[in-house]
Amino acid sequence: MAVSVAAKARDVVGQNVHKVDGPALVCGKPLFTLDMDVPGALVGKILHSPHAHAMIEAIDTSAAEAIPGVACILHFGNVPRIPHTTAGQGWPEPSPYDTVLFDRKVRYVGDRVAAVAATSEEAADEALRKIRVEYKVLPAVLSVDEALAPGAPVIHDEPDAEGIYDAQRNIAAAVDIPVGDVDRALAESPVTAEATCEIPYLQHTPIEPHCVIAYFDEDGRLVIRTSTQVPFHVRRIVARVLALPMSRIRVVKPRIGGGFGAKQEIILEPVAGALALRTGRPVRIAYTREEEFVASRTRHPMRVTVKLGAGRDGTLRAIDMEALSNTGAYGTHSLTVLSNVGSKTLPLYNKARHLRFHGKAVYTNLPVAGAYRGYGATQGYFALEVAMDILAEKLGLDPLELRQRNHIRVGETSPIFEKIGEGREGKAQIVRSCALPECLRIGAERIGWKRNRGRRRREGPWAYGVGMACAMQGSGITGIDMGAATIVMNEDGSFRLLVGATDLGTGSDTVLAQIAAEALGVSVDKVLVYSSDTDFTPFDVGAYASSTTYVSGLAVLKAAEDVRRQILDVAAAALEEAPEDLELSQGAVRSVRSGRAVTLADVGHRATYVVDQHQIAATASCVAPESPPPFAAFFCEVAVDTETGLVRVERFVAVADCGVAIHPKQAEGQLEGAVVQGIGHALYEEMLFSGRGRCVNPSFFDYKIPSALDVPEVEAILVPSEEPTGPFGAKSIAEVGINGPLPAISNAIYDAVGIRLTRAPFTPERVLSALRSRTG
Amino acid sequence: MHTTGLAEIVRPRDLAEAVRLAAEGGEPLAGGTDLFVRLRKGVERPPFLVYIGDLPELRRISVGESKVEIGAAATHAEILASPAAARLPILRLALEAIASPAIRAMGTLGGNLANASPAGDGLIPLYLLGARVNLVGPDGERALAVEEFVLGPGKTALRPGEVIRSLDLPFPEGAPRAYFRKVGRRRALIIAIASLGALLWLRDGTIERARLALGSVAPTVVRPREVEQALVGRPLAPDALADLVEALSAATRPISDLRASAGYRRTVAGRLLLDLACTISPGG
């Protein structure tokens, strides 16, 4: 539901219009990557390492190559070695170049050893079985503590890697950012609190796994149709890895079955491209679910410690946050996820003058962590918001009130905005919109905070409690993220909107069409969206960092305003009036002086065929001018079975300020979906590993996510604010919702039974064990 | 991983032909909700499958004077919608806990039994009610008590060529109260970490007779008969049963796996007795 406030009258923005891709999706049209059948396509498959850490002594592909239908086998011995990062990020790339297409060394169970292209699945599978690899097994590093121990095996000892913070000590990235004197401020604070919270290996579990088809167009250019969040970064990185001119590559992103950050990675595209180039034939590759778990990307497992110091009145004086991040075998997103742990959390409580954020991202011989919705903030908020709950108790203060006293407000800033950026310094900014006070008030009311908190209500073995948390995120990456849009007017008065922006099921095509339609005074059906094709749409960094509505949206708005001016010029000539006297709305240009009007179809026809003929069109770009944070307040009620340790979320209320919601239903869906994913983090999800580093639950049979029947009543409430720098007042909504469930549920369990759960997930066994150790 | 080329499926005309095909090595297929998982994993490779899911004689659910007879291929959803479930609350409680609506629409009680998993939710009521398993094979028909039929995890007394025809569920005397609880990380589509089912005969708040069945804590479903005996004569209240928690735990022989440790299973199995005492109100 959306709380209604007196908003500016708008025709399209703020309306729940039909999704532009809705009918085709509902009808099951062939829209997804592998729905397209390219005749003669070979099946690509990947041979994964069975060892966590090993050198390949020898590889013999002769038996595999002899299998009928096997066209090509690639491995370290026949592919050039080009260090790169698989992280689809801006330039200069902040992740280390510690990956090559095929290496002589394998660094986790699931690492890429070889790739096969064959005429059938069966032939490819058989080839994988018949590739003979001799490994020299090396000692494996299976935890961050082992990785940092003196004398630990060095995971990245290759000489050609670049940008690793300290390869000899297995440290991919490190940060240490002090503001003021945090140690002294903590020592002098009359009340302090500390929490250490841990998040395990978690997988994004998009319904559609990574998949790609690479083929050649009539001019022999390589076309890569792929399930990606970052088509332009795919083009850049594939060009590097395959040593092809960028102009020889076209990347097309069709409809996508979810990404959540896992597809902000360039994993299969260069493999498919290399196989296609070597064979001269189209190649398709699709990960199985098992491969998706083990050999795509995961959230960074992390241990975060937060120390808070406050005055007796509850005003925060100091926050020290330390993060120990496990980046797995490769350092993709290692520095930036680590940085985000602090940069997206510490500004929320800007009353604290003394801050320090420090941490390391460490290599291990485990699966590769990467971008995952929340991007470090989720890990940071878990510890920060549990620590806030502990502090409130020590102060004898309502946790709600502690937040109300300390959170950032409109017109305020935090030094962190300037100190921590995308792997380098950030940009100073002030908060121009913040409805968090209202979010807190509404959420507390909906959950019955005053009535239910601290009651320790019991029904048989079930104990009930309520908990809360706050969070913010950003909207794009200031000064780095760039999105561009082209709008072309057709002669019938309709428009083509070409955007590099990437709709991965989020509904961004619809949101961007709404922004264009609003600015051009037409309904959404007059805006034909074509997105994410590096040959036909202008550049956009892609869908990450909660950027699309804000950054790409601003680009669309700028382009639309330019086109609008051109339309008014044509209409002015037609009506023989001054453009200043004209208004564009509801598909026509009207003179406020004479009342005379021309339709957009008239304008299009005139410009195309009649007088002063020209194409009405504009391209505009936007670099994120700021990164306005969306805010959210989370409240939940849990029931804890004191006999079994089972935790049930009874109700969850998430109240968010995403500025003006361009499409409220979709925004609510983002918030609700993020909360459900967060509940999965809190209660169910964890990748488990054998003593030799093999993931033992890489399937939905053994790795459980919330199913439709498990989802509790989730109330997703939007509280509008007007972000002055955003398109029609909008900010982001995609990520902020995942930051709340872990701490809110942990705090609610404490309210119910007095135990602190600090290691996710809160399984029945962990809860029962905590209950028993408390009662002794 | 073997993911393609599932075995051929043969459709018999009647039960007699199904038995003949099973004797030739065909694996009976009803709902397929367990079998297909095993086939896809490649842990089982039968030469062919015999689809018995639509044989009318295997789908009948009949409510008689003293018992309910459920055809082996009746689905959980069909049983839940039938008068049998209304007459046997313990059956309803257990079947409602199975997987999800989609799985309950496909899966069968006969298949759940043939699968012989100690975690099979559908087995709990069979143990509590003292069900008999009617079998038909190349050498004719025979019947076994459910506890004789299930031999271990995935192991049954089925002889080559034998097919489960139906299950006889006798009505218990009087009006016992029914209890079923399964513990798992989430609600739907979950394999129990531990489960407890019970039938309790009460008079004035005191337990006159009790039957208990534990799931997922031993190689088969377990009837802890010593605890059943010890319950007799006690008031149905958590305090009055507290000293039996240990005894119930002691009746288990659990394993550790991905879902939970053996220690947790043992502890929780015992504590479910207290949940039972809280869940069933002695009055109503």
C-alpha cells in the first residue's frame, strides 16, 4: 500500500500502468536468452575442478576429442592468458585482475578447468568425463582465519595478477577509514555496546540460471545474447579477454529471469565467445542449478563487529565497524562490497562524530563471492542494528527512540559520503529527502510496537516478540555511473525510447517508459521501449547499485525534455505562435493564448514530410550527480518455539521512502521481494561445505529458500518524499529492503526469549542451543 | 550427472498386467514424487517403469464399518478430500503436512509407504493406527502389518514383482485425540528433522491409553511403547510429562545430516512430548 500525500498532479508517473513487457511474458512468448534457437548451435559445457586448490600437471583431451560430435575443447594450454576481473563495474575497474579464462592453477571446487563444445548435450557430457586431468593437490584454505594465519598457502601467487592488495597474505582488498578519534570517543562514552554478526555463503538463486548464446551475424561479428545485468560491461570485458576489437562484438540482453547481482558478472560470455570463435559456429551454454550454486557467484560471507559509544541521553558519539569479508577464490567486487559495508550504513546515524570503518577482504579456496542485492550493506546492517538494540537496552531506552534520536535528517550530511566511495574517495552530499521519521512512526503503529514489545507473551511453548531495524542504501554511484537514453519521434506521434538500461525482471523498462511518457504528455502505450543492445541503444552501466530509476531515469527525462522542446518548435511554426505559449499534454500541443492545438501526429507528420523536414530525436546522458539514499524501517513479530528452537515470522512490516514511486506496485514488489529474500537469509539459507571445500547442498532439495507457502504476512508500505535531484522526485528501492530482516528478526527473537542470534541463519538447532546454554 | 533419458514408461491395462510387468523387472510408478527425484539423480536405473497411477482398482477409497481401505495409488489430495480423512483426524493432520499442494496432488500414500523413508509423514498415521498393507504379487495376495512391511530406510518386505494394492486403516476404538507435528526449517516442501504423531485416549484430563510414533529419528518410524505405557494414568499437562522427555529421546536412534545433528534430533524428539501436552487441551 502507499500512503497518500498531496503529490503533484501527474498523469503517468505514480500510476500502476501495465508493465510494457507484461503481455508477452504472460503469454509465454519466447523472450528469454535461450528461447531463441540458432540453427547449428553447439552445446557448451564446462569442466569444473574437483579440488579446492591444485596445480594442473597435465591435461589430455585426446579421448574426449575423439568422441563424435565434439568440436572443440579449450583449456589453459590452448587459450591465451589474459588477466582480468569478472566484475561488471565501471572504469577504472576497482576489482583486481586475478582471473584468466583458464588457469593452470585451480582455486576452488568448481573452478574452470576446461570448456567443451559439441553437437549434443550427451557428447559434451561424455567429453567432460573423458578429459584426463592430472592434478597436484595443494593445501587448501577454507576459512578467512586460515587464510590470514602466518604461513598460510598463497592462493594468488601468479606473477601477472594486478591490483591485489597483498597477495602474499591472501588479502584481496583492505580499507581503513577513520573520522575523528573513535578509540578515545569509545573509551570516554558512558555507555557502550558491541555486536559481532556473521553471514554465511548465500546464493542469489535466480529462477533463470546464467545462460548465453554466442553466434555470428552476416558480417561475421560476434553476437552475444546473454542473461546479464551489464551488457556494456560484457562487451568491454569480452573484448579484453578474447582480444577482439569492441566493434566486432554486439551484446544483446533479452528478458531476464532475475539476477540479484549474480549477473553483474562476466562468467559464461567469454567462454561461449571463445568456443564460437574457435569453431566458427554458434555456441550456447546454460548453467545447471548445481553450477549456479557453486560456480556462479555468492554473497560475501562476512563477520562484522560494531562498537557503539553513546551519551546517557542516547546520543551516539562513536561507531567503530570492522568487517572481515571472504571473497572466495577470486577478488571480484571484493573492495567495493567491503567499502559498502561502511559507506551505506554509517551515514544513517550521523550524530556520531567519531567513526572508523576498517576491514579486509580475504581470499579462500571456496566459491567466488560477488555482487548480491544489498552489496555489503546487508552484512553491515546486521551487526549495526543488533548493536543498536543492545545499546538501547543498556540505556534503558526504547530501541525505536534510540533510532529516532540518531538518524540522519533532511539538510544533514555525514563525512562518510565523502570518505568512502566506489573503491576510492566518495563525494560529499547532503540528504535532500528523508521520510524515515514517518516510516518509523507508521511501522511502529502497524506492528503495535508499544503494545507488543517487552511483553514476553507465551502460548504454550511459543514465545512472542517484536523487533525492528532501520536501513538506507544509495541510488547509483555518484560521479561514476552513467546512463544514456535516445528518444526518437515517429511520424504518427509515437516515440521510440532506446536505453542501455537493463531490465532484469525489475520492471525498469516500464518505469523508464513512464518517465518519458510523463515528460512528453502521452500515455505509456505511445512509448516503445527497446533496451540493452550494445548495437542499438546508447551506453548504460547496467542494473546495479540501485541506479536505474535514478540515473537512467534522469537520462530519459533529459532526452524527453529535449524532444519536447523540438516538438514545441515544430508546433509553434505550425500554429504560428511562440513556443513559450504552448503546452504539451495528452497527445497534443495547445496554445494557452489562442486555444488552438495540433496533435503529436500532426507534429510528427509535419516534421517528417512537410516543412523544414527533420527527425525529431534527442540523446541525453546522466552521470549520477549524487546518490540520494532511500530509507526504510522494518518491524516484525516472531514466534519462537522454546521446545524445538523453531522461529516463525508472524508478521513483517517494511516501510520505505523511495522518493516518488514511479510505479508504486512495482516498487512495493521490490520491497516485498527483498524482505522475503532477507527472511530466507535469517531463517533458512546457508551453503555448506565438506572438509575439502566441496559444497554439499548445491540444490533446492538441500538449500531452502522461502517458498510461497512459507512467506508470512508482509506489509510493504511506501511513504513518499520528493527527492529534488531525482526524476519526478524518485529515488531507488531495489536493495534497501534486504537490509532489515536479519537484524529485525534477531532483535525480535531477543524480545521474545532473551537470546541474541548473531550468526545467520537462525536455524532451530542454533536457537535451541542458545536457549539451552542460557538456561545452563 | 545423469539428467536425460529417463526410463520408458509402460501402461498396464489392469492390476494383473501390472503385476506381470513388475515381475519382469518394471518399477511401479504412481505419483512419481519420490521416484523421479531418484531417477534424475541416477541412484536408481530400473529397466522400465510400470504406471499404476490410473488403475481404478488402486485408486478406490472405501470407508467400511471397522476400517478405511485406501487404494495404493490414491493421492494425498484425494484422501484429504474423502470421508476417510474426516473419520481419521490423525490421517488428515499428517497428510496435510506433506510437502505442498502440488506434491499432494501427485503423490500417493502407497508410494509414500513404498519409499519407506523414516521421514515419510504419511507413515506416522499408518503406524499409529496399526495399518495393514495388502500386497499382490505373482504368487497371489498377502497382507502385512506396516511395522513388518517397512524394514529400514528405503527397504521394504516387497518381493520381486509384488505391488502394494491397498492399505487397511482400522478405526481406533473410542475417540482418541490426534496430534501431529513436524519440525523443519521452513513450513512447506520440507523433509522433517523430527516428527511426532500421537493418539491419546483421555478421561477427565487423564491419559487412559496412548500411541506415539516418531519420524526422522531412526532407520524407520518408531513406536516408543515404553513411553506409551508410562503415559497411562498421567494427567495431560506439560509438568506431568516432563520426566518422560528423556525416555522419549532415548527411544530414538538418529543420524546427523545436512538438516540437523543427531543430538538436536534426539533432544527435539523428546521435547515434542511437551508440545503435544500444550497442543491438546485435556477438556475439549
